[in-house]
Amino acid sequence: MNAGSADIRRILADEVEAFRRIRLEALHNEPSSFASSYDDWVSLSTDEWKQRLRDPVFIAFQGSEPVGIVGLRPQRARKMAHRATIIMVYVRNDQRGSGLAHKLLHAVADHARGMGISQLELAVSGDNIPAIRFYSREGFLEVGRIPCGFIHDGKEIDDVLMMCRLPV
């Protein structure tokens, strides 16, 4: 499958089941890549899932099947309204290397620009070298590191903090 055939769109509450499916898949398949765990999300009520869609969430679909996800958490404080955090990034294994992650990231960046956001930030697992390289290629710079940002299976994992200024 290639990224060209993927339909990427911001989803709303009526597509909560697609959101639930791809988010739980991400947490199940890549547990060391996320600070949240499968157990944190699996028992959420439908209303709680819908509440998490208040901030923009974009899903890549192949037909009706969700194959990738990215979210955006804008800062609420007025003095920080130019900033937003990229969250929940996941692309299925069979889609990696296809350009889909690039398309997802650009879809959320375009949306952010439309909201008046000029700086994107993210935290990525220090163990996830392919993701760090991807974000670097996409123009993100490492700006810090939080030692032991989270603990997975007893292992301390650093959070690598990255940011990117959006072109106007």
C-alpha cells in the first residue's frame, strides 16, 4: 500500500469507533512509544473517547480502515497560543516508509497554521531512533531531554523534546 491512496481527514465524534480502533492498536502494538498505556484507554466510555476529539485528531484511512493517526493539542494560555503539541503519532507497520507519516504530519501542520499556530512541539521516546530521525528530516530540532520521562516494563525511557517553527 502507498500513502497516495490514503485519505487523511480530521475526524469528529461520529467517527469515534475509527479513533478507538487505531488508538488502541497503536498502544497495543507500540507500548514503549507512548506515555499512555493500552490499559489507560481501553476502558474509557464512548463519551470519554468523544471528549478526546475536542482537540484535532487526524486519521489516515485505506478505504474504511484506519491505518495512521496524529493529534494536535493547542496551548490554551493566550501568551502560548502560537504553540501546539503533536500527540498520538502512529502509522501501521505495513505503511511505514510509504510517506504516510509525512502526509499525516503535514495535514496536522496545515491545520495548525490555519489556527494561527506557528510552533509545533512533541515528545518522542528516546528509544525510538527511527521516529527521531523522521522528525529531524521533517524539520524538527531536539531542544531537550527529560531523563526517565516514563517507565515501561520497569525500563526508564527518556522523552526527547523536539520543536519546529512552521513556515508562514
